[in-house]
Amino acid sequence: MIDIKLLRTDYGKVADALKKRGASEELIAAFPAIDARRRELQTESDNLKKPAQRRFSRSRQAQKERRRR
């Protein structure tokens, strides 16, 4: 397993090591674009979850207030 942080910070060194081990050069070359897309999708997913998380938080606060009464 390759550490994703290492791949991001020292891509050239990891790519060279993978090439020496016989990894597909196309796959190695595609990593930066694939990783960038994954990050975009993760951000989009997080942004879509925020409204639901806010509603849940407000609901919990309302429940706590009702219990105090």
C-alpha cells in the first residue's frame, strides 16, 4: 500500500520507484488528475451533507431544550 500523502508530496520519487517495479506508466501518469477529481468530488459531497448536518444539529438542540422543560 502506498501512502497517499507521500504520493502527493513526492510524486516524482514514488512514480520512479513504481516504474522500476513494472507498474503501468499510464496509471502512474493518471494519478494526479484522478486525485484532483477525487478531491473535487469529496468537497462537493461534503457541501451537500452540510444542510442535513445543520438540520440534525438543530433537531438535537431542540430535543435538549424540550427535555429541560
